[in-house]
Amino acid sequence: MDAAQKARAKKKEELLRQLAELSIEEQVEQGVFLGTPHYSVIERAAVTLGRQLSRQAQERAAREVAANFPPEAACPTCGTPCQTDTEKRQVTSIDGPVELTETVAHCHRCRRSFFPSAGRHGDG
């Protein structure tokens, strides 16, 4: 692990700790700890926070994919080069609703729109 990776890992760990602290502060304000809560209450709050983080990460990753896509893509039907653009759409992930930014192109020759990134697979 190089220095930049170590710095990011340390920053992520610190930010996650801060998120956990904020979550606990909210629960304290709600009076969750005035008695002894069932562990499921604690777990549910942690899972909710994790899902919020997951949705944010998914949205950011989709924006990155769209930002790195070439300005043109070949139509999968006829091969004509078509200009790409981005559109947003709501999807439901396993962690809840996510607004995805996707690359879309329209082939005037075939009169069809297509999502070029759906056919492109990277290393991960």
C-alpha cells in the first residue's frame, strides 16, 4: 500500500468514526439510551447509516463511470458513431433508492437510444 492509499484509508476510517459518532448523538437526543435498548435498535440504526453511505457511494460511482465515458459510442445495431450524453434516473438498489447518472446515446439512423456503458465491462 503506497502513501496515498494509506492516507485515504486513514481518512475513510476517521470519517466513518465521525459518522458513527453523529449517529450516536442523534440516538442520544432521541432518548434511545435512557434505558437499555434492545440490541436490534442499535443494530437497526447502524444498518440505516450503512445504507445511506452505500447509496451515496453508488451515486458517486455512477457519476464517475459517466464522466469517464468517451464522447461517442458505436450503435450496437449499425455501428454508426453516436454522440453520448448523460441522463439521471431513479433505481432501487438493495439499499434503497439511488439516482444514477448514466451515459446514453441516440442513433438517428436506427432511431433508437442505447446505454453504451451497459455493454462495456471494466476490471471490476
